[in-house]
Amino acid sequence: MTEQVLEVPEVHCNHCISAIEGAIGALDGVDSVKVSLERKDVTINYNEAELELARIVAAIEGEGYGVGPQAAEPNVLHIGEKPASG
């Protein structure tokens, strides 16, 4: 399992949380998804063998929310970066 944290700055209400969690949760390979209204981010645990990060980002964007860079944290992959090998 891989854990990724993505910034979703436009999250501001419970509807936003439901839309994003529903869209990501419907993807095959997702183990868990949690949107934080306070931090304006989403934490996703997923199986990289079944699901690419680009599909997760597309699901968020498909609900009308942008995905932006975030302050460096462990296990954070910024859009446009390649995951570290190893």
C-alpha cells in the first residue's frame, strides 16, 4: 500500500468532502481516503499495482476541484514529480 497526501485548496464544506471521498473511493485499488477540511488536503491509501496517482488526481479534478502543491511532508508526491524508486 502507498499513502499519498494531496492538497485540495478549494475544499470548504461537507459537500466537498463527500464529493471527493466518493470519487476516489469508487476507484479500484483504493483502500482508504480521508479529506481534511482543516488542512485542505486528502490522504489516500492505495495499491500502486492497481491504480496510478494520475487517476486519483483526475477523479478529484473530475469533481471540479484543483490539486495543488503542498508543503513537504513524508509520503507526499507533488503533481509533476516522479515517485522515488526503492
